[in-house]
Amino acid sequence: MVFKTSKIAEFRLWGLLLTLGGMGLMILGLVGIVFDWGTIGRVIAFVSMIIGMIAMVGSVGIYMWAGMLSTSAQIVVCPSCGNQTKVLGKTDRCMVCHTVLSFDKKYAPAAEDGASSE
């Protein structure tokens, strides 16, 4: 993981980026109507609205997927910070301190990288 976040937080980040990108694209597309560019301005606005709405629907799907994954995630206590966090898969990171957590000793990080959760 490049940004050192938990998997659920990463899914939520992509949902947020799609939401902001879709809204920004829809607002930016209205420039053609506001500045009265004629027919080409209406076409630009229509295309940007359609692409922006597809991005918004995609973000809703990602948020729903992250929510469903969050309900089935196992809750553990992080050995580093002591806070409860949710773990998806064999390895994940703490949502608070970003320590690598693992249920399997084969995937457990070295002692200096973090602690193993069992």
C-alpha cells in the first residue's frame, strides 16, 4: 500500500474522489451555457453532465461496497495504539496508527515494522 491506509479507508477515498470529480466535471461543463457558446456549449454541458452523473453513480456503488465490506470485517484491538480497528483480508493496516496487522503468521510483518494481531 503506497499511502499506508487501511483498505476500507482506501475504498472510501476512491468514492470521495469520484464524487468530487463528477461534481467538478458537471460544474465545469456548465461554462458552455453560462458564457453562451451556442450549440457547442449545450453539447459540452450535456456530455459533462452525463459523464459526471456516471461518476456520481460509481461513487455511490463504491460507498455501498465499502459499507458492505465494513459490516463483515473483523474488529481487532491494535497492539500498537490500543484502538479498535477493522481488518479486511490476511493483512491490513490500523485505521488510527497505520500499523500493519495480520491474522496469519506467514504474512505478519517484521518486529520493527509493526505488530501481529491474533
